[in-house]
Amino acid sequence: MDRRTFESLASETRIEILKLLDQRQMTVTELSKHLDLAKSTVHEHLAKMLESGLVEKIEDHRKWTYYRLTYKAKRILHPNEMVKIMVLLGISFLAFIGGILEIGGYKNTLSQQDQMMAHPGAEEGALAPEMASKAATMMAEPDYTKLFLGVSLLIGSLLLGYWSLRRWKDFRS
């Protein structure tokens, strides 16, 4: 933060303006009503905040001019927001990797089952007793737990990643 930013934050009124603009963008009239101040006073405070880069003016070719927070002001008001978003993105990435590994484990189980089926004498009972019991359990019905867990992790990671990226985009804009 530079000197201008510190000077802008030295006023309680400007801090209140920041908090109001954190809720939504507003006009000078709306801000003056919320703060019980004259429009000219609010306009002077906004000019200082524009200079320091804490707010920006949005002119939409109508007669109203809106003011909203910049990324710099959002970082001041919510210093830990980016950390939360990065943690959520990291968890999303780990869940995605876990989903891929679980699906890989399911495929490995299926390939072992196919090998047991292809083994000569598997049907005739020519296998060793421990192999025969393992083959019987594997041939009975595939276990879909790994597949279900893998797909659930993949879907969850994609949803969490999308939500995190949306929060990051909203925070940046």
C-alpha cells in the first residue's frame, strides 16, 4: 500500500463508504442517504478514493454514475479471501487426482478378473485352493465401490474447482 492509500483510509467516512460499496455498487446519492451526508461531501471523499485507486467510476451512458470497489480495495477489506480460494482450488486438484486413482484401481480390479477368467482350468477347478477361492470371489460380481468413489471424486472436484474459479473471478472483478 502506498501513501495515498493510507491517507484515504485515515477517514472513518471513507471506510464506511468502502464497506457500503463492498455490498454493491452505488451512486453518490445512495451513498449520501446511507451516510446522512451531503452529496458534495460524499463526492469529495470519493474523489480521494479514486485518486488512491480504491474505487472506480462506472458511467453507463445514462444520467447515473456508479462507484464500485477495485481489486485493491477488496484485498484490503478481505485479506484472506485469496488464501481461501487457493486452498479450495488445491483441494479440488487433490480430489481430481484421487478420483483418477480410484478409477484406475477399479480398472486394475477388472483386469485381474479378466486374467482369472482367461487362466486355463479356472472353470474346471484346476487352480490351487487359495487361487480358486480368490478367483471365485472375483468372478462373482465386480465391486463398484472404487468406480463409484472415483466418479464421485471427479464430479466433486470439478464442481468445487468451478465454484472456486467463479469466486476468484468475482473477487477480481
